[in-house]
Amino acid sequence: MNRSFLDKYSDRKSVIHRLDPRTKFLVTVVFILMVVIMPTATWYGFAFYLAVITGMVLLSRVPLLYVLKRSLLILPFIGITAISVPFVKQGEVMGSVSIGLWEISVTRTGLEIFASVLAKAWLSALSLILLTATTRVVDLLKGLEQLRVPRVLIMIISFMYRYIFVLTDDMMRMKQARDSRNFGGRRMWQIKTIGNMIGTLFVRSYERGERVYSAMLARGYDGSTKILCKLSFSAMDFAFGIILGTILLLSGIWVNIVR
């Protein structure tokens, strides 16, 4: 499995890449917060934030198509969770269909809320993809640690990133072994085989976790993230964080007041 599917372009040279991970993380949090509090159906506000994040992507020299393709992966999951909103929200009826004794109506308010949820989720995903694409994971974790993010959360993210590849490789080997034995038969037999694979993978993961943790304790692991370069704020970090953060905050306040 590809070991750099998150920070694939983190070694590029750009203004965004040179920023301190803490600066990028805090600006991303402000961006997501402003997007989330945006009133429903404020399309000019969504267009503004889309322009901002597009400008940041172009400035970072990360391929725009790469960011776009990864961000679209989130939309089906959000769509599934919010698909019922157009049918249950009260408001002006845009259309209706009869199914037996039931009549299902689609309202304008429900459609606006549904589209707004998709827009907010997509813009948030764009900002997070840009953050991870321009920052090495270990540097980002160190920045989170210095921002006093709970250490247990950082440890969970760190181990998840390190060992998701190991678990995926284990799963692929098990699948290859299954297919080489002419996997088939009745549906119940297939379900039983897949269930056994999941159980075996869980047991292996648990046992590996115990061994790895014991080995790390034996080598003096104290839960902190180690990196070769020390993080430090520069004048560029202060300027970038203050300017962009102020623009985002003022735009969010202005949109909510005008609305």
C-alpha cells in the first residue's frame, strides 16, 4: 500500500509548505469554523470561501485535480446522512410523489439545507486535504502536541497512521490466500469465511499492538512525538496567520450580520 497517501506532496517548496504546522492548523480550524456557522443557502459566502481555498491550493503548488478528487470522496457519505432532509423539512413544496398510501414531498427549505450541508462538508474537506498534503504527518502531530492537544488523541492518530498500512497489507495477503483456494460456494459459506478473516485480523492487530507497545516502552517511549527539526514561528507565520485569520473572521461576521 502507498505509504504517502496523505502527505504525498509535503516535500514541495511553496509559501504554504514553509509555514509552521501550528499556523496551518489554526488557520484551518478558523476556516472550518467560519464555514460551519455560515447561514443556510448563503451561496455568495460559500463562493467566497471556495475562492479562498482555491487560492491557497494554487499557492501551495499541490495539483488542483488531486485535491478535488480526494475531496469528492466525502460527499457520498454526507449525502447518505442528509438525504432525508428535503423530504421531512417543512416549507414550500417543490414536488411530490405518491408511493402507495404515502405521499412524499420535497420542500425548497429542505433542498437548501441539504445543499448547504454538502457545501460545508466539501469546503471543510478541501481545507483538511490541503493541510495534510502540505504538512508531514509527524510535523503536524508535533504541532498538535505543542498546541496542548490531548496526548492520548495524538497517540491514537500517530499509531493509526503508522499501522493502517500494516493492517491493509495483512488484509491483502489474507484476501490473496483466500482467492488462491478457489473462494466461492454458497453465500453463507462466503460470509463465514469473511467473518473468520475479520476475526483473525482483529486478533493479530491486538497481539501486534501489545508487542509493539512493550517494545516501545523498553526503548524509553514517553508518549511524545519526536522530529529532527524544531518547530518555530517566523515572521511569515505571524503575517499569514493574522492576515488570513482576520479576513476569515471578518467575512464570517459580515455574512452573519448581513444575513
